[in-house]
Amino acid sequence: MTIALQQKKVKFPTVMLIDDDRQTTKYWRELVHSGTSMGVITANSVGQGKRLLTEGGIQVNAIIADLYLEGESEDGLDFLKYAQETFPDVPRYVLSWWADRNIEKEKAKGMNLDVRRWIPKTVVGKGEESPCVVIERELVEESLQGHPEIRDVYRQLHQDDPGRKQNILDLARTFGAITQTYLQELPDDSGLALVKPIEVICTWEDEDEIRTTARDLGLLCDGRGKTIEQSIEHLAESIVFEKDRLDSTGQSHVVGWAKEVNDKLNEYIVRSKTEAK
């Protein structure tokens, strides 16, 4: 099938994952980055999740919440209820070891909480389709259905192509897809930490390399790698180098464009990890 809109840019969805276990958020962040074209933002508490949703200036297209959050007065269902009331059009998913428990589904029903899908909290086996891929396909399919310029192409795939599920994602990628994700951690040995996530734009330079840029900061530095994860790690190292270079000149000597860059960096980065919120 000929696609007429090769140059049309399509931005892939960004999902938020909230789980109190940092190992879990790391695993799922890597799962999203390695298996999909989606961006991802993670939170480890209800409070952090609410701040990111309402104060972070972050556009989230789906929310995945762990069912049980240790040490929290509110659980994952409470957070999703808050999200539903605040952003009713953003679909909600539950991630839990107990995803098949009818009692929790009844609780959600009693809260008038609309959960699109209950996802088992298990390691994805080799050859298994990742839940992240299913979520991406749902979100992209909805986006393409509402896109007036490619609606006819979408309908043709829907009607004629028996393998259309995978081709839905392939179709989106033919439009020069952009992934918007977020830098949330700097290298451990840098002595720096992020006060708030840095928005990152990922573009495919060619089949073998992904380029990432920190749009919030307007820096010349960027990251490159064979995967999004590698490219973001390279970007983080570049930002730390830029921060150290500017700091070494002394604040009084940073002028012009360099001062603007330094001021922006100071909005996001602190020198001591104990200061990070």
C-alpha cells in the first residue's frame, strides 16, 4: 500500500508508570524503551505521581499504576481515581501481582473507576508479547482513527490487511515518528541530581542510531545510541559535562547565551542529591 504522507510527523504516546518498587519502575521503563516507541515517565509514590501530572508540564497519554503501594495511605486505585477526575480522557491501567482478583475489580467498580486493562505483574517471557506493546497499539490506533489526514489509510488497513494490528504501528512509524520521553536520572558518579524530569525528544537518524535532545534546556549537547535507553544515557552524560563546564567558569563569568543555558540547567539540576525533591 502506498502511503501519501511520508513527511507527516507523528508523536508516539507517553505513559506514566507509578510503583513504589524502584526495581519495578526501572524494569518497566526499560521494557517500554526496548519494546515500543512510547515515551515513559515514572513515579514511586502517589504524591510524586500527582505532582508530575499537575505541575510537571508533562503530557501523559496513559497511566499504569501498581495496585498496592507500600507505606502509602492511598493505593493504586485511589491514584487512578484521582487521575480519572483530573484527566478523564487519559486511559488507566492496573499493574499488580493480584490483577486477576475479582475483589479488587469489584472495588474499582464501586469507586466508579474505569480501568481499561488489568495487567499481571510478571516478567515478560521470551517470545511473549509485552503488555507495553498492547498498550502502545491501542493508543496509536485511537490516535490514527482521529487523524483526518490518514483516516482513509487507516480504514484501508482495517478492512483489507489480516495483519493490521502490527501494521498499525508500522504505519505510524512511516510518518517519521517522534518519541517524547523524560530524563529522570543522572549518572551516579556525577554528584548531581534532577529536581524535575527533563523532556527529551528522540528521533531516528537512521536504522542504526537514535538521537536524543533535551528540549527543555535548549543545549547543543545531545545523545546518540542504538537504543533509546543508550541514547538517553549518553544525553545525561553530555548534560553533566555541560553543567560542570559552566560551573567551572564561575557564575560571574557566565554571560550571554551561556548564562541562559546555565540558568536553565539550575532549574533542573542540583549539586547535592539530598536537595533533590
